[in-house]
Amino acid sequence: MSTSTYPIAARRTQPGGIEPPPVHVAVIMDGNGRWAAARHLPRIAGHREGARAVRRTIEAAIRQGVEWLTIYAFSSENWRRPADEVLDLTGLLRQYLRTEIAELKASGVRLRFIGDRCRFDNGIQSDLRDAERHTTHNSRLNLTIALSYGARAEIVEAARAAAAAIRDGLLDPAKFDEQVFAGFLATAEMPDPDLIIRTSGERRLSNFLLWQAAYAELVFLDVLWPDFKAEHFAAALTEFARRERRFGARPG
Ligand code: FPP
């Protein structure tokens, strides 16, 4: 028997869900600091409430039949924040990994992490490996958490690996195309995002999935991340369903 409190949903959208749901939704979770400031609370209170919103979003994605969910939890630029906030954020991550993994596993969620994990301490790196290993056979929802992630660094790293493969005679430059290059990215085994949601009213990608976002629909919501609920997720999916995606072609 499952001990999970995440919704037990088949791949189909549940009644009232958006049809067809996007396969891959990516989220830039923004506004934790402003949420805390508005309440005269320390920033960590906003991040803690943000972690609760992550849980609601995972539940909403499962209910809506979304197969891939990618969340931007810590950018490579976030290391430049004051040391105490970095410590709070990494502490919250450690706590999240230790408390949520069992339930995510029981709920059929497969975890992946993208980004420069070497910058985290050995304990967190080991937790990240364990989380991936323990959920590797799950397939209800593919949850990718971007940590110490920056898209430009990811692209440079992929270019470096491709150049080395060409140098070593493992790759024919004549056969080097977009698809081959994408295979060197951290997201090699993932589909590109169909929909990218950013909260807090800011309208930019902030170095998130720049290559993969080429044809993504972008939805910007005014809600601050800690206030993000299933209804906001549904609203973004409704907006996605309304848009006509042509991938550069002319309408038929
Ligand atoms: C942006 O808000 C959010 C972050 C930098 C961190 C995101 C972290 C979480 C949602 C919680 C932890 C998540 C996991 C998976 C454990 P901001 O601080 O930039 O807000 P501001 O723009 O209002 O200052």
C-alpha cells in the first residue's frame, strides 16, 4: 500500500484538467523574498513557504497529467547572495531532500538534478545521488530540480564535451547537428519544455533552459511563488492550451 499523500493519478488528466496537458512544464519560482518582506519576515521564511508551494505544484502537475516538471531552485548566480541566505537555502535543500524523498518515491516521482552539483558540500551531493538512485524506476512524474544551474554554463560545458569527442575521433563534425549537440546537454534525456511559467511578475528567463526554451510558451504570472497554488498552475495550462504553437511554420 502506498503511504503517499500525492494524488494517485494515471497518466490521463483528471476530470476538470486541461486537455491536452503540456508534456513538460518548467517553472521559475520567483518572489520568495518579496513575500517575506511584505510580512516583515526574514527571507528564509519566504523560501520555506516556497518549499510548500513546490509540494503543491508537484501535486498539481500529477493531477493535470503533466509528465515532466522542472523547477529552478538555485541558480549559479544565487551563490552571490549574502552567505547567510546561501546557508539558509542549502539548509532548506538538505532538509527537503531528507524529508520529501520517501514520499516522492512512493508517489512514483522520478528525481533528477541539473546544474553544477560539485559546488555543494559532500553531504548534499550524496543526498542528490541517493534521491536519483532511489527513484530511478519511477515514471509517473519526472521531476528535475535545477540546482546551481546556469544555461550558459551548461551550453559551454556541452560545447567543450562535443569538441573533445570530435578531437578524439568519436564524433564526425559533418554529422554534428542540433540533435547531436542537445545530446551533450544536462537535459539530454528530457523533452524540451512546452511551457515555462515564471511567477512574481518578472518577465525574463534569467539563464534558465536557454537552448531548450526555443519553442516554449512563456507564461508570466503576478503571483509571488509562496502563494502559488493549483489554481495558478491550472491557469497557466489554460493559457498554454489557448495558444497556437506553430514551431516556425505557417498555420495550416
Ligand atoms: C526566488 O525568490 C527563489 C529562489 C532563489 C529560491 C527558490 C527556492 C525555493 C522555492 C524553496 C526551496 C526549494 C526546494 C526544492 C527545496 P527570490 O529570493 O529571488 O525572491 P525576490 O525576487 O522576491 O527577492
